[in-house]
Amino acid sequence: MAFLDILNDAFGFTGSTYDRSCIKDADLIICNNTSIESDHLILSAEVIEATRKGADLIVINSILDTTDRLLSTLTLDPMRGRA
């Protein structure tokens, strides 16, 4: 149980238990090993809106779709199997 809240101090909340409504007020969104538009079409609309309001987007993925390329503040292409 202690591992569920290990990042509370850094994030300000337990991100793993929150639903997607927290995206609208986010100032930083990190997507690891996923393509926003390709893998999460509905969620991508909320991420796009958040970035329009000023949220930074970090995408860590070897395959970057159009949304990832256009909206991300930072993209990282990890070595295969290391994402």
C-alpha cells in the first residue's frame, strides 16, 4: 500500500488513482510508452485542450504520431525495451 502514494509529495496527489478529469488542470502531462492519438483517441482530445491552456507534454515513445510531434514540449526516443 505504501507504494501507491510514494509520489504524492512530488505530484501533489496520487496520480495512479485519479481519473482523467485531473488532466484539465494539469501543468505537466507525461506519456510513457504510448502514442496519444493512436492509442487513446478520446483522451487525446483532453490532452490537446490541456496543452492549449499551457500544459507541457512530455512523450516517451519510439513511435511518435502527429499529435505527439506537434504538441509535445519534449520527446524522448528510448532504446528498445527501455521505455
